[in-house]
Amino acid sequence: MRDDPIAEVLDDLLKLDDVLACMVARCNMISVMPDNDKFKGDVMQIWDIIHRAMDDVFGVIREYSQAGLGEIDFRLQDCEVLFYVFPDTESALVAIIPALSNKGLIEVEMENARRDILRIMDEQEKKRLVTA
Amino acid sequence: MGCKIAEFQAAVGMSRKWDAREAGREVARNTIGKLDRPPTFVLLFSTIHYKDHGGFQELLNGVWDVLPKDTPLVGGTVAGFLNNYGCFTRGAAALTVSYPNMDVAVGIGKNTRKNPKKAAEKCAQEIIKKQNRSFVNNILLNMLPGPERPSFFGKDLPIVSNQGLIASLGPKYLEMSVKYLQKGQGLEEDVIKYLAASIQDYIIFGGSSADSNDLIANYQFMNEEVSKNSLVALGLNTDLKVNFAHSDGLKPTGIKFKITKKAQDSRIIKELDGKSAADTFFGEIGIPREYLDDRILRTTFFYPLGFKTNDGYMCPNTIGAVLKDSIAFNYSIESDEIELLTTSGRMLLAAVDEAINSLQIKKPKVGLIISCLARLETLGANIFKVRDKLISYFQEAPFLLIYSCGENIRFPNEESHHFNETFNILVGTDNSYSS
């Protein structure tokens, strides 16, 4: 995990005060996630319900990603959960933020993180093809 | 990104490092490293995050580990920035110019809330005293303190207080807090008015420093010094051709109100049309008072209240706080009549095109854009589209857009203006330019 460049991007995002938790995930699977002792606030107390809601949202992402679905978010209790979909995939960068946060500013860093992760995935795919 | 043509050089750079000292070194290296000669001046901006990652003095120390001694530097904290490299709400950014036909002087005026006149006059005098005026154009770039929420018995004053002690005492407390504690509105419009009166023949172009829209704390930089509550300015005397454009993307709705009761030099409105200001405003935009919380700004940024100035500018003013029946604004409303304005994401983006298309310089060599953080908060990740428009215009030329908590402009011998929610672009080119 330490040498995982995607994990480094997520660790960076998690350093922002208003990002309570973040991960790269798809339906029923979390691909990359920082140590959850780095998660902030009360997010772990409502983690189960958020996790179940996330899986339902990934059902929508699976249906519409190929049609150009870019982002989805929902509010649950005192949190908002943001999904930044990786184009034409069933995966997304997911972040949990407080409902009262300055969402516009966080969106910019979410977009930066999505672009960084896409670049990393692209490079990993190219390396894989070269060595195959 | 750098532009090296003939004698004129300009560059922008940035850092995304978390550690303040390392970020300072990196942003300075990335910026002046693109020049062939020492910089004539540097503008430095950072987001608020360095407060908890070493502090702003360490950020400046890192910059000065790299910058040549005595390079004039001004700047401050901002909510975000975008440049040739991307869009960011965390990091540090700089813009530098190296040009022999440019004389530069910096000035500072402290305690802007306690005494705006004294601060502005002192800053202006420092610049006038140091500046030779052998060239035709005079520009004063400035940064001044933006609003900061006062504390009320140890807690930050909430943005919305509908009842209780805070709601009742809030307006009076805000007035006293600005005067005695230097917390509250920035009084920027007063500072700029006195600055303009002291330095008549300069184009004034600047912004209010900000944090990440929490309105807790913001800082200004001048040379090696980090300040709070200071006006910092950089005077340029130069033969560079400059061009300016201003836009807002706001549409008057035709819904007007008469201000019938106000306070704090027209920064707090207590009554509109003889009734509770808060009830009248929120009733008009269709938000029940019981739904209001600190996310209010996400909505009210789309509904600023504006007034027309004598010289035809529409001054949009965003809500700072709701204190029972009163609405506190970020700056004073200089009219007894205000109008509800509205906007949308599409209109905010169109304002960028409007500004760019109105510029006479079609091939700039450098650009500085000062835009309101309200636009950043409402557009969110759509500011990447703002950047796309700027890249199309600037091409390879370096540019830097900062998101501030208020914007100010003044053309020589005209009235000064302070705004919210606007987009202001200043571009320059050298004399090799022909239209």
C-alpha cells in the first residue's frame, strides 16, 4: 500500500480538513482505501449505512457510466458522499465530507485527484501491455 | 510556463507540497527558474492550509531561501487559484515579471479595520516616495484583509442566527468587533477609497485575502513579512501596454427593495420596505427561514443584492451573515435602493467569455485575474472550464487567477469600486505587440 501511487493520491486528499474519508471503489468492492484510522469525525459510526448506500449508488453508476455519467452525490445524515466516476468504468473516487463543508472548493481537489488517478491507471495499463 | 520575448519575461509557478518551507522553496524555484534574469517583482499567493503545516512565515522563509534579496514581493492567502498548470484549492502560486522598463515599489498600511484612512495613506505614501515615474503607465496591485468572522464568547459567530442572544446582539457586536477587535467585515471599500484618493493617477487592481471560505482568518504578504489586517501594495511604473476587463455574469431581476433601516455604515440592513430584511429577502427567493443553516451561502451566492453606482457599475454584494431580522453584508451598500440579482453556472462561465472578448489586447504576454471565491464555490469543478477559456486566450503566455474574498478596481481619476462575485482580468504586453 505504501508504494501504491493511488494510495498516495488518496492520502493527500484525506489531509484536507473537510474530507472525512475517501477511497477508490466499485460495487461491493473497495479497491484502494487509506487506513481507516486516518478517517475523521464520526464517519466510522455511520460507516455501515454509508457503505450500503454506496453499493446502491454503484448500481446506478454501472448502468449509466457508459452514457457519460460523471458525478453523483447524496446526503446522509450529517455527511455528503461524493462519487467521481472514472469514465466508462464501474469504479469511482468516493469521498465523504461534512454536509456543511465548502463543497465547491472540495470539488476542485476531487477533480484533481480523479485526473491523477486516471493518469496512474493509464500508466499502469501501458506498463502491463508492454510487459505482456 | 514562461514567456521570453525580447526584453520582457514573465512566468508563473506553483507548489503542491504540504510543508510550508518546502512549498515556499518550490514555488519560488518553479517561478523564477523560468527567467533568464532576476525578477523585477513577484506576486505570491497561497491557500490557508499552510497555517497548520508550518505557518506562513515558514512559507515566506522558503521563498526567500530562493528569491534574490530585495525582490519586491506582495501577496496573501486566497481560496484557490488557477494557472497554466491547472486549478487548485490547495497550494501556493506565484507570478513574476522581469522587465527593464519597469520601476517597482511596495508599501504597507497596517490596522486597516481600526483606521482605514491612515492605513491607505501610509501605504500610498511609501509607494509614491520610492517610485520614479519615468514611464507612462502606473498600476497599483494590492491585497487587503477580507472578512473574518468574529468570535462570540469563544465561538465563531455563526452565519445564520435566527434567535437567541447572538441573533439579538449580533449587529451591535459586529460593529464593535470590527472597530476594537479587528474582526468582521474588512472595510475594503473604505480602504480602497482612501487609497484611490492618495494615489490619483494609478490603475488600482486588487483583491481581499481569504481562507477556504470559512471566513476565519486570512493573511497578507509583503517582502519577508506576514501580516494580518494590512493593506499591501505593489506600485508599477512601466511602458507595458495594459488592458482591463470586468464582468460578473449576474442578471438584474427587476425585484427592488427600499432600505428603510440600516446599521454599521450601511453594511447591515435591518429593514427592507419597512419589514424585517431577512424575512423579506428569503421570502422573495423562496427559502423558509427554518431551512437556513451555514450552507446558506451555497444558495445565496446565486442571489446577491446589488446597487448601481453613479458611474454605471452594478455592485453585487453577497450575504455575510443573517442575524435574526438583519442581514450583514461584506461591504457597505451605497444606495437606499437595492435589486435582487441572479445567476447560474452557465452565466458565470459566460462572464469569462464576456471579459476576454472585450479585451483589446488579443495576444497578451502576461495576465493576472482576480475573481471572487463565491464564483469558485458555486462553480466547483466547473472552474476547469474557466481555465479552458483562459488557456484559449493566453495560449503559451503565463497567467494566474486568484480567488479572493472581494475585488477592487479604480481607473485613474475615477471612482474606486469594491465588489463581490466579479471576474476581473488585467493583461499586459510589451511594445513588440501590434494589434
